[in-house]
Amino acid sequence: MRFRNTLTALAGTAAGLAGADVAQAENPAYSHAVPWQMGLQEAASPSMEGIHWFHNGLLLPIITVITLFVLALLIYVMVKFNAKANPVPSRTTHNTAIEVVWTVVPILILVVIAIPSFRLLYLQRNIPPADMTIKVIGNPSWNWTYEYPDLGTNEDGSAKVNFTAYLKEEAKDLATARTANVPYLLATDVPVVVPVNKVVKLIVTSDPDGIIHAWTIPSFGMKIDAIPGRLNEDWFQASKEGVYYGQCSELCGKDHAYMPIEVHVVSQADYDAWAENVKTAGAEQARDMLFATLKAKGQLAQN
């Protein structure tokens, strides 16, 4: 927990180094990549905040220094030791000091990188006590099924609340689609809904007759494989309300590019209202009621 808080604080300091979250600068309520975007997507979880700090605050400075140092060496060698400036080349074959330095320094650099890397990996894989659980199933028809066991189970143990999210059809009017912030190939007809600042545990698998998929949300800093006949676990804790997009990250078949993921992070009150509606009215009507509420608050631009 102490390391998680430290990462959060460091991520806030390093955020100024990123300066490339183009999509989120335009509309912070929606998180997805846009053409010509540079840098990572905006962080919306402790894991992604740690990744931001690790990439922008540690790896980029180290890589920049190494690149400039190697460039300086190359320029020095080209100027100092070309045939015109140095017609009689040296026959030196060994230099103990140089050999020690170019062995020890890379080791020290790797140690500096490894320690925070292992800590970040531990943060990602050590699942904290969950506030809620969602089961995610990758289907052979290239779509995702979601089950909410916390909202009640049937006599056979299956979740009462379950739905399959399909790719949302492309808007015929491109201008309308852009205004509505509906990214084609990322938006789904029925979104996943979770409350903000709650630990969500994911149980991820794939249909036994299916193939390997991968459930990924870049802004949450997470990716987990969905393997037939196997249950994998992951978690996220969304720190900001908004809409977050991802997609299957495995080359899983001919419709690999048509397995989007759309997650709506809402307040606890809005989530509770959605949960009651989805249990009684179904996923589509619950979606419409939630969207109407968020649109009235100015938190949702799409229909």
C-alpha cells in the first residue's frame, strides 16, 4: 500500500514530463488513442500511474542519456580517428579500465531499472481485497460476455446479471460520430459499468470451444489473457469517472479487430441505480437509463 501511494505521488510529479495525452487533453472523459497521438494514454488507475512514472520519469531519461552519449562517441570517433586525421592507426587491443567500465555501468543501469520494475510488477499481480467481481468470457464469435456474480446468482450458480457486448455499428454520419465521441471499432452496444475508486477483480476465461483472447484497457495499465478452460485473475481500480476503451490484444482470428471493450466508470450512486435497473429491466434498458442520467449531468456526449 505504501508503494502504491508512493507511485501515485511520483506519477503526479512525472505527469508534466509526458505532455502527450492528446486525446485526453481534448476530452478527459473519454480515453482512447487518436491519430498522431504520442505517449501513453492518460492514467486512470494506480497501476497505470506507476507505468507512467516508470516510463516517463525513469526509462526515457536513461534512454535519452545513453543515446546522446553514444552519439557523442560516434561523432568523436569519426572526427578523431578518420584516415585523414589519423593516418597511422593505433594497434591497441585492450584497455582494462574501459572494459571494466563498459561491463559495470550497464549492470548498474539494469539494477536501477529492475528494482522499480519488480515493484510495479508486484503491484499489478498482487490482487488486493476486491469490492466487486466481474467474470469476463471471450467467445468464439469474437465478442465478450460479462457476468456480475455480486448482483445475485441462480440456483445453478450462474450470475443473474450477464450480457454479451458486441461491436457498435459505425455511424453513417462521421461528423455526428466524432461529436458524439463514439470511436468506431472501440465502442460496444452494451458497456461494462463499474463504480469509481473501487477495486474490481476480474475472472477472465475463454469459451472451452474457443481460442485465446486478451482483455485489455490501456488507461488501467492492465492486460490479461482469456484462455479456454483456464481462469485467470486481474484487477483494476479506476480513479476517475469517464469512459475507457480497449480491445482484444491477441491475434485471435479473422475478427480479431472487432472485439472492443467499453467500460463506464461512474459514481457509486449511479452504479447502484444501474445495478438495480439491470437486474429488473435488462442490460440495454439499464444502459439507456444510465446514459440519460450521465447526459443530464453533462458527463456523456453519446446517445
